[in-house]
Amino acid sequence: MSVAVEALSYAWPGTTNGVADIHLAIAPGELVAVIGPSGCGKSTLLKLIAGFLTPQQGRVLLAGRDATGMPPRARELGIVFQAYALFPHMTALQNIAWPLSIRGVSRTERHRRAAEMLDRVGLLAQADRLPAKLSGGQQQRVALARAMVFGPKALLLDEPLSALDATLRVEMRDEIRRLQQESGIATLHITHDQEEALSIADRVAVMREGRVLQCAAPRELYTRPASRAVAAFVGHANLWEATVLDATTLSTPIGILRTQAHGFAPGDAVAALVRPEHVQIGASADGSNSFTGRLLRDRFLGSFRRLDLAVDGGTVALETASDITPQAVFIPPEAVQLLPAD
Amino acid sequence: MAFFITALYLGYLLAPMLLLLVGSVGATWSNTLLPTDGLTARWFLQVWHDRSFRLAFITSLQVAGATVVLCAILGAPLAYAVASAGHRGVRLAARITYLLPVAAPPIVLAFGLMLVFSSDALPFLGATWVLIGGHVVLCLPYLLHTLVADMRHLDLPAQELAAEALGGGFWRRFFDIVLPALRHSLLSGSVMVAALSIGEFQLSNLIAGFLNRTYPVVLLQAFYGATGFACAATVVLLVLALIAAITGALAARGASGTKGLAG
């Protein structure tokens, strides 16, 4: 089963906030994460697909069929909410069995299937506990099991991990990925945590101001961002406003940068992107693309350090595993990517 | 100091009740600080054998029972409608409307009922069901207020959204999610309604018929007779009210206990 939206637009009444002209297709078994700053429209997108909001334009397709006007309960979607929204007066097992009861599954059968689902999320021992007696991570698992037990057409996850602490978050995101792959279900995962998105998604859609800027596999999104905004949002980046001088030279606030300016003409305004891990310590043989400066910040991050070097006209961020405190850094020409200026 | 004030207040609160208890078992009580001539069960027996008191007691129980049931049946869906109204203006208007009977003195309602039901077209003044209707109007706001406050506290909209996404239609959501979530406040609110209905005097005194006077209405007349009799009759009402209050407190404690765990 698949989920798709076509030319989907929605503006919150009396505002220009919302989403505009969204095209997105999630194939069966695929996990697409949507990331973006708060207010970018990612939650609105989820509400539109879930049917809690009706789009002003465009269509929602579930398993190839137009579901735009369908009420939420007819859409057969498994939704996990940020605050889980478990039913507090029902035990873990009863919570999971409830959607089956709605669908007229017999008592013994729904008990069996709910227990099976609880076992899959590793909580069979807690079957008779009320949500209040479960930890945050356990509640999350129950919510996930409840959303998947009735074989939904797709899974919608609305920032499901934001209420958990950091270690549990990493554990749970792998758990979500495992369950999702086991059942081969199309999944939309809304998050503001880019690491979470990059680590478990097949594709990541970056949203800003109601639009999808780019939707691509995590590696592609990182290595070939489509725009300056995507580059800035995904991962760490050195981004400089630059002007193309000729086919191999840029003028930037920190000085002249040599690189291949494919696809741009002299005089074009561009954004020059250099990922911090590509910046090297020392100077180049001919002295080009080399910068000297003063160490501004030194952050120890375990296997590497993230350094900011203050140079004339700006800052160069770099990541290195070495212990050296650099005075000079060097940007290999092939590490520079040119993006259209916004 | 705080202890002293509390003790003083409790004394002020409890002294009349204690005097009632003493008076109800005292043989003679006239022009002395306390009753004289020893203890007696005479007054309680007199109340028990008095036909008008027994009738009134039964009427009060009937009216209170019917009022509780009607309030619960009306209150849960009404509170749900008020709490889930989309527009803030609608919610405000609903609150003002349902709190009106609290603001307006019962005597206003009684006069209204008297005007309507003493006409030739609707000659029903004095009927038990008019009494019940009046009590429902007076007591419902208190139940609604308890329920609406609880609903906001429970974050029901999020649960309902989840239930709807899981495929639950309106009635399934109402009976499986909303009602169980409200069970404690429904219980404590109902006990409050029972207590209010049992003790209601102003309205009942004006619209009750001769054969279906409620207990507090008959009680007033007891004070024209022997002091001991009046005390015993009042103690009966006091016990009823106490039972209602204790049940309500226990129900409320149960509710807050659950919430404490959830939070």
C-alpha cells in the first residue's frame, strides 16, 4: 500500500501559514521522514493525510485511491502521536485490542492478535498494566503497537520520539525502523531531529515555509543539497555568499576560492558550500584555498573535534580527529559545491 | 495561631450539629442550656411514626434519585458538547447559559414554574415530576461544571483524535473513551447533585403539592412543635447529607488518585 499527495495546499484560516503545492509519494515499505523547523508545515501535512484537515487544493491518495474527502476513521491509517494519546483507563493489551474491537474482531481473536503485537514490541510482560504504570518508552511502544495491530494502509508518525530522553530516542528509532521493515508498511515520519531522519529514513523531505525544498535519500540530501536552505538545515556547513569570477575562481568574504564553477557564468551570485569534514589542516602546495586564523571554538565530540577558525572576513568550521590546534586550513577545490543563491 | 483559628472555625461549624444530636435524644429541653431529664429515643420513634415525615422522606429520595439519574443522562453529553465546541465564543455562551440557574435565586425559578403550571392549560403545579424538573434545573450546573473542568484536565480531545484515527465512530468513542474517563467526576458530581436535591428548600417549598412535600419542607413545620422532635427530624436529614458528602469525597479522592498517577 502506498501514500501519495498531489499538489496539496492548505492555509490555516486567516493566515498564510500551512502547506503549498506538496507532491510526495511513499512507496509500500518505504519510510519517508519529513524534517524542517517548527512552523514549516510538516504537522499540517500529516493532519491533511490523516484527514484531520481538508485541503483547499490537491489530493490525498491511499493505495492509489482518492481519499481526499474521506473521514479520518475510514482511512485505515496507523497514527502515533507526539503525546501517544493512549487510553488511560485501558491496560496496554486493551489499548492495542481496541482498534480490533472497532473492526468487529471477536474477543478471543483480538486478544490473541493484541498479545502477539505486544510481544513484537517486547512488552508482553506488561500486558495488564495501565499506561500510567508504563515508562515513556514503553508507552511509545504500546502506541506503536496500537497503530499497527489492525494492518493499516500506512503509518503516520507525528514526532513520536520528541518526549523521550536522548538514549531512549536512539533505541526507539531503531525499533521503529525494525517494525516498519518487518511489516513492509509505507511510513511518514515527522520529526524536527535531522539525525533521527537521516539515520532511519529511505528518503528525507526537507520542508520550509510550507514547501518541500528537496526530497531525496539521506546521503544525497547531505552530499548534493538542492539549495542553500537545504544545505544549511541538513548537517553542519560552511556557507559563503560568493560571486563567480571565472570558470575556476570565486570571490568570497574570506577571500578567493578555487574550484570548478560548472553551470555558472562569471558574475553569477552563488552560495559556496564546504562541509566541515572536508576542510583540511595545513596549507596547500601552491598556497591557494589556504587560510590562516585564530581558533575561536574547540568542541570535543568523542571521535572527532569540531573547530571554528576565525579568518579574515569570516569563520571556517572544520571537523578533525587530530589533536593539532591548527593555525592554517586548506579547502580542497573538489570539496567546494556551488548552489544557487537564495 | 492557624491551629487556633481552625479550631475556632470547626467549633463554630460543629457546635450546632452537636446540639442537634444532644437535643434529639434529650427528654425535655426548654429554657435551659442543655436538655434535662435523661436520654430518650422517643423523638426518633415519633418521627418514624409520623406519616407526613415518612411520606416526605420517600418523596425526597424519589426526587433526589430521579434528579441524579436525569442529571447524569443530560450532563455527560452536554458537558461533552460544551467542552468539544470548536469556537471559544460558543463555549463561553454555553457556560454562561448553564451557570445561570446558579446565579439566579431558586425563588425566581419557582415563580416561573408557578406561573406556567398553575394555568388552566397546564394545571400540573404540585406534581412530583414538576418538582423533579425544578431540581434538575437547579442541580445540573454543578454536575456540568465538575464534568467540564475534568474534561479539560484529562486532555480528552487528543484521546478522541487518536480513537477516531483508529476507526472509532462517535458512539464508540463516547462510550469507550469519554464516559470511562469521566467516571470519577460523574460519580462525585452525582453525589453532589443528590446532596443538593435532598437539602433543597426554597424551590420545593413553593412548588411542592400537599402530598408530595420534600423532607426539608416538612422539617420546617417540625420546629413549631417539640424541640426534641425537631432535632431528631433534622438529624435524619443531617445523616443523609453526611452520607452523600462522604461518598462524594471518596469518589473525588479516587479520581484525583488516578490523575496523580497519570501525571
